[in-house]
Amino acid sequence: MHPVDMRSDTVTRPTPGMWDAIRNAELGDDVLGDDPTVLRLQDMAAERLGKEAALFTPSGTMANQIAIRLLTQPGDEVIVEGGAHPFNYEGGAPAMISGVQLRTLAGNKGILDPKDVAGAFRPSDPHFPPVKLICAEDTANRGGGTPYPIEILDELCKVAHSRDAHAHLDGARLFNAQAATGVSAARRGKHFDTISFCLSKGLGAPVGSLLVGDKALIHRGLWVRKALGGGMRQAGLLAAAGIYALDHHIDRLSEDHARAQKLAEGLRTAGYSAPTPLSNMLYVDVANGPEAQNKLEEHGVRCLSVSATALRLVTHINVDDAGIEHAVSVFGQLADELLPN
Ligand SMILES: Cc1ncc(COP(=O)(O)O)c(C=O)c1O
């Protein structure tokens, strides 16, 4: 059996249908603005999220960074949750690209408390950096794949907008949040100024993300994307995969969530402490994270050690029932070595 790769939902390979879509894509030059497949993907993304316009980017990181650049000035402060991707995993880009200061607040499973956010705004005084942007992450990756309650998303936007700040939604896994809650991606992002979402995670496309927002803002995003080297020429090849993913891979996300739950149940039966996943991610406590990762890899189960004593496993389109059974069986066999004392 092939190793079951649950390091991340970024490891997926195109399905045969997606390969056909890529092969048959109509191409142009997207930097010159005439790649019809990219234009179609952008229109689809804007329509799905109920916004005016969308911009195709090579990565979720770039989509987030374009949003931060568009919605702030150097010297501004941006509020994020402590586990947020732009703070932890984007190479210091907000400081490098936008000259902003990030301020982290501790959330509950990655979910910001609007009261804490409101309390983080400071008086208008030249001593204090002005808070000009709030970023929320839905689902919250480091929070265990937790989807935001819709009331909190709405409240965060209210807090921002009533204080002359903007709100950005890092929806790398926004469609997982939709699948987990039944609240549509458009409704979730309704009050945000910008939303980024990834095609290359649960949706199963090889590359690409979108930034959506109003027309004027997204138009300005063209300059930022170009400046960051994110202008891609025959990008229709990638956009075709994205269109295929939006058409075919959203409704199936609940299968990934059900498999993550099955995996958690199996691990609990084998003696591990594994909370019931709220979407496609599972965090498991072990005695030694890096050692456990290596041991599991030797037995054909790939996952990531995310701390000294925790592993993360993520289900996705290339993890089937047999893969889950294999993983449960390997965790069971290795329980004596892996479990914390
Ligand atoms: C919540 C979140 N935001 C943004 C990103 C960035 O996406 P990319 O890897 O495409 O830059 C990721 C990637 O894992 C993510 O988990």
C-alpha cells in the first residue's frame, strides 16, 4: 500500500478529471489580461463569495499579503490570533512588504473574541500605532481546524468597521468551514472587505488562491501582485484546475470531515487522546512529536509533528477509507512507543 499522506491537505494530486480540464484549458497571457480561463475563474470566485471581483494568486500567502498591503499603511497595526498564518508562517512578510506591526491576541481554539479585539484598539495618540486591520482565519488551522461561529465573524467586522479599520478573512479553508457549519462561504465572508481562499488545499487543485473584494480594491491588487512577482503568463493551466475544483470538489469536503472523525474515533479506541475534529484536521498528543512522526513514516503513515508532543493529521481528497484504516492500525501497533506516559 502507498503511504497515506496526511501531512497537510496541500499534498493532493490532480484527479483524472482535473488533468483533462488542465489539458483542455484555453490560454492567453494573464499579465496582459487576456487569459480567458483565469478571467473565468476570477469571475466564478467573486460570484461564489458574493463580492465584485477576484484576483488569482500563486499562493494563499500572496493573497493574504496583497490584502494586508491594500488595507494598511506602513506603521499601522494589524490584529491577528496568536496561531494565525500571516504571523507564524509567512516569513515575516507583513513587516517586509507592508511595514506593519502585527499584534497577536490569544483566541479560543484559534477563534478571536470580539471583546478582546475591541479592547485592543487604543486611543488616537501619536504614541500608539493605529489598528487598521483585523484578520480572522476560517477554519483556524492551529486551532485544530475550527470554523468560526458566524455571529463572531459578523461581530469582528462590526468591531473593525465601527473603529475606522478593515477586516480580512484568511479563508484558506473557507469551504471546509462551509461544509462543517452549513453556513455558506459567501455568508461567512459577507461583511469582510477582503477574503482569501486556497484552491490548493481541501479543494484539491495543485496551485493557486484567490483574493476577493470590491472592484476598485482588487484592481489595485494587480499592482501589488505584479510587484511581488505574482503575475503569471499562461496561468489558465492552473486556473482550469481551480475551476474544476470549484465545480467538483466542494460538495465532497464533508467526506474528508467524516474520515477525520473516523480517524479520531480509531485513535481514541487505541488509547490516544484525540478530540473530535470539527473539519478535516486532527491533533493528537504523543510522547515525542518528531520521533513519532519518523516512526509513523516508517510504517507508511505521513503526518506532521507540530510541537514537541503533538502531531497533526489532515484528511483530503487523496485519503480514502483504506488509508484511514491503515493509519488506525499503525497507531494501534505503535501505541506503546508513541503514547505519552
Ligand atoms: C490558514 C492558512 N492561511 C494561509 C495559508 C497559505 O497558503 P500557501 O501555502 O498557499 O501560501 C495556509 C497554508 O497552509 C494556511 O493554512
